[in-house]
Amino acid sequence: MPDSFVHEHDVTRLLEILEDAHAWQSDDFFYASVLDELAELVAADVVGFQVNAWARGWLSLEEVAGGQRVVWVRPDVPLDDPFLDWDGCAGLADRFGYTGVTSSSEVRRGRRDSELMGFMAPIGDLDRRVLLHRHGGPDFSDREVTLLRLARPHLAELHLRRRAELGGLPSLTRRQWEILRLVATGATNHRIAHRLGISEGTVRKHLENAFARLHVSSRTEAVSRLDANL
């Protein structure tokens, strides 16, 4: 089987990782469990979720698999400084767009390093991306690039969910957020079930669990509680 082939069990495992997203520390700005398990799925040495704030005069904040946090604060760096193009930080999103995935590799100090990046739509002046690094070993395969393409929009959604949690909203699963967004449009359980390819009973169960977490008893109350985040 060619290395470019994405197996069904790869997709199943990816969905499990995304669905079971949870933070390890109360101030994690992304879900540490997702980063750690992605590092196993694609065999990367480092996986990080990075938020870049070029316009604010500082470089980036990165949550890294293993519960680490890396912060680069460079208020002395002008926006046109070549440093901002180091490893493609500033320019790649412009070239590939905010919905793209790109891989690259180069020899550094006699060792071949590979990098896989997925870009996400910015929030205000914050650029966001997920990075996977491999120190030595083979380049990232077509299979691994495809897996990140599949994961990228879900990772962006998880980041929004985590921001909501840090803002004081209760933790909801990705599916619960998805269903509540459809509820906010006026969609019935039947329409939601058809849209998501699940049963009406499953929709009702997700709503019951979401209501319990939100401490509400109706669709209207739930939408009102989450109005700014739906």
C-alpha cells in the first residue's frame, strides 16, 4: 500500500483525538491532549499550536505537545524585519492562504529537518497555525499531509472552543457546538440529523447533554446563553 494512502483507521483515530480534546492546565490556550496524540498519529517530534501577533509588536505564543509553552516576545522587531521571515513565519500564510497546508524540509547543521504547517483564519490581528516538526528521518508523507488537511478546520474550531472556555463558558464537545450552531439558525432536530448524517435520537441526546452543561432547559435558553459564540 503506498505511503500516500489514508487508511480508514487513520481517519477513525483522528476523529477520536479531536472528539476527546481536553486541556491539562487551566491556562492552556489549546488542548494539550490533541497535540500529544497528533504527535503519535503522524510520528512528529514536536507538535505545536501557535498564535502570532505581528501587529502587536511581539512574535508568537506556542502551546507544544508534552505540556510545554514557548513564548517569543520581540517588541523591538519592526514588522519589515527579515527576522519575521525566519522559517517562513510571516510570509507563508499570505502565499498559501489561511486554509492551506504546506510541508517543507531542509538540511540544518548536517541534519535534515522537516516541517508541516496548517494555516487557519485569523482572529482579529492574531494569525493561527499548527506546526509539526520532524528532526531527521523522512519527509512528511502525502498521507500525513492529507491527515493535517482533514484536521485543520477542526483544529481551528477547537481553538475557538477553548477561547470560549477560557472566557468562562462551559466546556462543550465539538459535536454539541456544531448542533447548537444549527439550532441557532432555527433548524429542527430532523433537519440537523439530515445535515450531520446522524439520527434524530442522537441529536436529542447531544442537546440534552449540552443543556445539562449549560444549566438550561430549552433551545432558546441555550442559544441565548451562547449567542456571542455561535
